[in-house]
Amino acid sequence: MTAAGPPSVSAGQALASSASHEWSNLVTTAVLGTDRKRLPIPPPGWESLRSADDPAVELLNRAAAVATARRAGMQPVPAPLRIESAPADERPECSTAAANLLARMLGGLHDTVLPEWFALGAMGGVRPPSYLIPALLLRGRRNPAFDLVARSAIGPRASWLADAMPELGVRVVAKSPPAGADPFLPPRPHADSAAVVSVIVQMFLDRSASWAAVAQLRLAVAAMDPSWLAALSLELNRAPFHSATERTRVELTGLTQIRREMIAALAPSESAGPVV
């Protein structure tokens, strides 16, 4: 009975094993340094084409040859699967000014008027810019009411992106808000915005517009008739300085200004005008 011999090794496998062994020797020598470890004699086929007297230069020459041989033997990786093209959306993107305001509000600056941005955008038939879609979808993960409104503004590309990039952790289909949850809508408009302006001014005069009241004051400004925002801005700038109310005054001044800018940026182009 004849004993089975060792399995045959192809020329390619032998070359790969030789290159791996030579590379390991060169790396070990490079780590220790040619002054501490003598450069080993190269196996047949791995000699330098042009030998160098300096061991360090000789090591680099041999390493370059081995690295080139190893790269030449690499197998190509399978081509990644191509995703479908983004669905078409005939609506135009909002203006650059409106997009910048949306980005600032998504970052937390005066996001009290964020619902109004979506309402105005829907009325004007525009959509958010493509580069803000991931941020909108990620914010919607923790607020289903916001998610519904944001996906309506984004359009069909919301589900497309959620499916194409599962690493975002975003649902392909929006989750319904829990029963009783408040919808993500602008606050109900005041019946008398002039009276609201008067109340806010009086709160600064009697110093009751402290930071503890800022949440209610934000909502009051967000619900005002836009035609009264200029008057409110003027009165806030006239308000006397006091340490107890100054932070609130700065907050409401910024909120009033960003709301005015947002309304102008999302207005139809023929009626849009500069914010004074």
C-alpha cells in the first residue's frame, strides 16, 4: 500500500507563501532597526535589482519589490450592489436663505417656529434641500409627530434614503404617533396680537419677564400675527435693561427676527421682500 504524499502546491501558492515570509522578515528588521538586526539574506527571487551599500536603503528596495508583488496578486473584490436612483420630486428646493434657517433651527436655534417652517414650505410648494434630509429623518426618530410632518415635506426620498442607508436606523415607513400626542403644528394664532405685544412690553417694564417665563413668551411670539412682529421687535429693543430680564429680551429679539426672516424666505418669489 503506497502512502499518500503531501498535497501539491501551485506556483501561485508557493509565490504567495514566499512573499509573505519575506515581508514578515523585512517588517521585523524595520521595527528593530538595521543597526540592531542584520538584514536577512533574501530568498531566491527576492534580491534587489540594484543592491545598496546602506542596509536601510537595501531594506526599502526589497520592501518595495515585495509590496508590489503582493498587490499584483490581489483578487478584485466583488462590485458593490448599486442602489436605485432617488425618486423624482418635481417640487423645487426652498431658497438658500430658507435652507440656512432650517439648518439653524434643526441645530436648536429658535426651533419654536420650526412647525411654521414646514407649514409655509407646504403652502409654497417647496421642499427642504437634499443635504438636510438625513438630519430631518434622524430627528424624527425620537418624535413621531415631527417625523410625519418632515417626511411629508421631504417627499418620496424619505423612504428611499431610509431603505438605501439602513445604518441610519430610520424606519422606511413612518411610525404613527401615540394616541393623544400633540401634532407638530404651529400654535393657534392669537385673536388680538396687539394686546399680546402690550402684555409682553408690560412684563419687561414690571420686570416679570424672567427666564422662568420664557417658554410661554416664545409660544406667544410664535403665535402672533406676522404683521405685528416689526412692532414687537421695536419695543423689545426699547425695553429698559435689567439683569433679571435681559436674557429673555435677547431670546425674544432673536426669535422675532428669525421668524420674520423665515416668512420672507418662504414667501412666493413675486411677493418676497427684504426684512427691515
